[in-house]
Amino acid sequence: MDIDPLLDPLTRALSQSHALLSLAQAGDWESFETLVQQRQQGLLSLNDHEYLESLAQADLEAKAADVIQEIQTINKTLAELAESHRENAASELRQNNRTAKAIDAYGQ
């Protein structure tokens, strides 16, 4: 039995996580949202009891844990980038609101 395919869902999630990081760093939040939903669907399949049992029987728990740890590290960076983007967007919105109020006041 070839055991590498058992790790495919995890390695796919890791690959998607790297792609998400690139999208976030580029500020492509629309593509980010689409890919994060795809990744989430794939991660849900990892909760399957039979899949987890197969990993244990193939003695792949340590390898799986390493991949999961790497995904979690990327997720932490993604959360930091998203928070920074949110703060920048909120600041820009406040500035736009102030500008709109100033234009309205000037026009009266």
C-alpha cells in the first residue's frame, strides 16, 4: 500500500495556505475569499474518523502533525495580515467620511 496519498488532503491544504498567503500579501482579497472557502471545504474532510484512523494505521501521525503545524503558522500570519488590512480599510473609510462631510459643509 502506498501511503503518500493519505497525506494528499493535508498537502493540498498546505499548498492552498501558501497561495492564500501570497494573495493576502498582494491584497487580492476577492481571490483570497474564494480560495479560503475551497480550503475550508477540504479541511472539513479531514475530520472524517476513517481518514484519521488510516493515518494512524499508516504511522503518519507525526508527518500529518508537522503539516498541520505549518498550516497553523501560515494561518497566524494570515490573521495578522487580515487584521492589518481591516484596520487600513477602516481608517480609509473614516477619512472618506471626513472628506465627504467637508465637501458637504463647503457646498452649503
